[in-house]
Amino acid sequence: MSSKPLTKESLLSQVDTLRDIARRGRRLSETMELESDCRWLMAHMQGIEECATRIEKQAVKAKTFVIAASPQQKKRDWLA
């Protein structure tokens, strides 16, 4: 898991990345010769889209500030 704090912006960035992967996968599936490979890939792309949708819903509820500060940030705040 990334050490980046979970903000609305970081969650939406994850959504964009996942949707980009799904688009690329669907495009790749069009070039596959075996129908079974195509179905397998499309099923995984559907799962990625569903994950993106869940994260997007999480982002709607998220604040624009940090949800959980990293241990390093907490230490810096304490020392300040």
C-alpha cells in the first residue's frame, strides 16, 4: 500500500488510474484470438471497474484534507 495520505484527490487519482487500466485491457481484448482469453480479460477489467466505482464512492465521502497522517508527519508535527 502507498504511503501517500488518503485524500479526496488521491482517491480520485486512483480511480483515474484504475479506469485507464480497464480501458487498456478492453482495447487489448479486441486483439485476442481466443474467445476464452477475451472473456477472462474482460471479466478482470469488469472487476477493476467495480473497484474504481467503490473507491469513487469513498472519495465522495472523503474530506479534501488528510484522512490518516503518516507516522513521519505525526513526528514532524510533534517536533514543531
